Amino acid sequence: MLKIWGRLNSINVQKVLWCCAELKLKYERVDAGMQFGVNNTPEYLAMNPNGLVPTINDDGLILWESHAIVRYLSRKHGKGTLWPTDEKACADADRWMEWYSTTVWPNLRPVFWNLVRMAPDKRDMAAVEDGRKKLAANFDIVNRHLASRQYIAGGALTMGDIPMGVAVHRWFALPIERPAHPNLEAYYGRLKQRAGYKEFCALPLT
Ligand SMILES: N[C@@H](CCC(=O)N[C@@H](CS)C(=O)NCC(=O)O)C(=O)O
């Protein structure tokens, strides 16, 4: 059976668990990372030399990097749903996953870390404000993109929505000022109706 290592409050683990829920996959999950440890043991490092979560073992295939895992599971189990069969739609979904990594996450990370994981007296509020402004510009792009579609790559949920969806939850859940983005809010509302997103992603930030 598919085995997943990773703690539930990790944004990267959440992508994989939401993906599995959309694909209705059965799996065994092992808590790993932060207070659970495990990710610094020799056994874990032999699977994932980065010592980060998530890692999966699917029938002997050890895989790490959340987007590689989401792509792999989507391609294997979700052709025509999470993995669009139309090549152009598939490239479109993939493009937004890359954009999350190169553009959204570097801006979201300092906002999330300072406001959620750092003690108030240690927070770098200049970094929070810088990230917040850049995120507002990023989500303005997404807001305009969503004016003509329900999901990031068209009319149905694809793998492209998975990184975007976890980032959108943080954007709306963080105690920060946000410009009005009605299409993005409607998208967030649609995601929150999905059982897997509700169970694994739309959670209090810790
Ligand atoms: N690019 C990697 C990043 C993995 C990563 O940074 N994971 C974090 C959790 S979100 C981690 O393992 N932190 C150490 C820990 O939890 O102990 C991915 O997408 O999977």
C-alpha cells in the first residue's frame, strides 16, 4: 500500500494528502517532521537525503518533492481528472504548479513563518510586509485569471489547483490586510466545498 511520511500541518504534506483524497487512494501515513522527528533518522535520510517531508513509498518507488509526488499520483491514477489528457490543458496545470514554486511560495514563506511559527518578539515584520505586498500582486494575477474559469486550468479541478489551493488558504487565513479579489474568494469557496480540501488543507494554521 502507498505509504506517506509527513505531519498534517505541513503545507507540502497537505498537497499530497489532498491529492490522495481527490483520487480516492488508500494509504498509510506516518507522522514525521518537527515535533515527531523521524525525518532525521538514518532510515529516513536513506530515503530522502534532504530530511524533509513529504516522502512516499509507492510499491517500492521512493519519491520526495511534493509537486513530483502530486504529478506522479495524478498521472498514475487521475488521467482525465487531476491529470488532464489534453496536452495543452496538462501543460497549463503544470505551469501554475511551477509558478507556485518560483513565485508564490518565496513570498508566502516569510509571511507564514513570521506570523505563525515565530515568537512575536522574533518576528521580522518588514519581511512580512514585503511578502504580503508581493503576494497581493501574485493573487491579483490569479484573480484576473479566474474571471473566465472555475479552476486554475479550466472548468474542472486539476493538479494545478493543488499548490494554488494550499497557498490560497494561507492567504485568506493569515492575519494580514488583503485587497478585494472577488474571483479568488469565489475560488476559495469552491475549494472549501471539496471534502479532501476541507479535511487536509482548510485548517487552522500551526
Ligand atoms: N520542496 C519540498 C519542500 C519540503 C519541505 O520544506 N518540507 C518541510 C515541511 S513543509 C519540512 O520537512 N520541514 C522540516 C520538518 O518538518 O521537520 C517539497 O515540496 O516537498
